[in-house]
Amino acid sequence: MYFPGLHSAFKELLLQCRGQKVAVVGHRRPDGDCIGAQVALVRILQALNIDAFAVNESTIPKRVNFIAEGVPFYHGAPWEFSGEKVILVDCSDAARVGPEMAKNLPGILGNIDHHRSNEGFATFDLVEAKSAATCEILAGLFIDCGFPVDELTAQALWAGIVTDTGNFTYPSTTGQVLQLSAYLIRMGASPSKIAQLIYERESLARMKLLQRVLDRMEVVAGGLLCYTWLKEKDFSETGATYEETEGFVSYGRSLDGVQVAAYFEIHDGEVKGSLRSGDETYRVDLLAGQFGGGGHACAAGLTWKGSFREFFPQFLQAAERLLEASKGRGET
Ligand SMILES: [Mn+2]
């Protein structure tokens, strides 16, 4: 069994969904893992003759829109819930659904997630922080329960796993996630076809935006921190959308010697930050936490009210402290 600790809670959760309408809700500005988990869970619920749909405050990012084909997937905010049982996936806390979606959110029945900071907020909390992706947890639970994983469900789970593991390159990549992924291939997921759909449908506007991101890269903190930024004007001038920034933060991490990469989006009165580190020696979740954010040890985010000019010196100081305190820890 892949998830013996979650098995009975999952069965109980599904039992409560029998004969009900179920809304599977993901987080705002969803990534591949979030959409994959929403789609896969809806498909399995439908296969179990449970009336289910997915809903998200944001639209589905273009790069993973193909996995939602044929699945009732709505977006809109605020969403009017009408007595559905609610399951949240890939949300470290209930507020992650977004401010508009949170307004009408009823009591939450299920919480399926892999974020370390998830403290539980549902009747059934199925949280495994050691998992690389929420889609890994779902794949394991489906197999543990003997549920039918068809080709399109396998495709959705695969898309979630590859995007959350950086194509099986992040530290979260374990033997177990590879075993589960092998199973998904046997169930019909095509790695090459899915990779083409996710990574080879970029817009020219995104490339123009990426040029600006690369052009503004700065390496500070003794060569350990690389940061870059975009402001609202960059989006209007290039015609790129906010969702097209996925992956931008990783370029900084690819520089020799850099341990932490930061990408900032500067809005009017607000700074959004995305942080990545190469391994758990450098806890970017703790760094993000100092600015009201959170996430995983190696991948975290923050939203800070105020100007970038106020924000950045504080951030740099906090980052330097973290880097100094962490240095050497990873080498022993
Ligand atoms: Mn995830």
C-alpha cells in the first residue's frame, strides 16, 4: 500500500460523498499539480457514480488546459455553492482558494495536500508533506483503493507530478513517485505527448517577457541569491499574461553557486514573490514566512502589502541572515 496512513480517511471521505454533489476546489493561480489533482479526483468520483465538478477562482493555465477536457471545470468568483460537499486539493490552507472563492466557501469536508505548512482545516485531512505532488497522493490512494485509473485520469496525474517535480529533478523526487509514475504510463499516460503539450506551446509574448526577466537578473548576498522582477507595465507591453510566468523563478537557480532564487512581481501597493532553493539546507518557506508567505522547504511564495522599495531591503537582509545561518549545513 502506498499511503496506509491515509487509506481509511480517504474511504470515509468518499463514503460521505455518496449520493451528494461534490465540488473539488483548487487554489488561486493554479499550477499543473492543482489542475491535475482537481481533474483526476473529479474523474474518479464520476467513475464511482458520484456527481462531481471542479471549480477554481482563476482560469486554467493554458499549458495544462488539455487535461481538463471533458471534465466539468468552472471558474468564477465569487462562486455560489449550493449544498455541495467540498474537497480542497493542493491548498496549504483554506484561504489559498482565493479571496473571492473564500467568501462563500462552506464547511470543508476534505483536504488533500502535500504542503508542509498544512495544519488541517477539514473534516478529513489527508496531508502527506513527504509527497512530491498532490497528484502523487491521489495516484497512490486510487491504486490502494483499487479504483479504475483510465488514460485521461493517468494523464492528469502525470501532468501534476511532472510539473511539481520539475520533470523528476527536484529533491522531492523519490522512488515512490517514480513507481507511481511508471504505473501511470502503463495506464496510458504518454510522457512525450504530455511534455509537448505542456512545454512546447509557448507564446512569443512569454518569450519577450522572459527576456526582461533574464535581463534584470542580479546576483547578491555573496553570490548565493539571484533575484529578478517584473512590473505591471511589462505585461501590458509584451502582451503576456500573469499565468505565463510559471517557471521564471527557476532560471536564477540554474546559475553556478546560486542557492536561492527569487522572482518578484511588482503591483500597485503589493509585491508578490516566488522563492526557490536547490535543497532543504536553505529553507525558503521560513524566509517567505517572515513576509506573510509560506510553502515548501525548497519552493515558497509570499504576498506583501507595500512598495518594492520598502520591501526589498528588508527581504535582502532576511535572505542574507538565512543564507549565513544555513551555510555549511548542507556540506557535512
Ligand atoms: Mn502541489
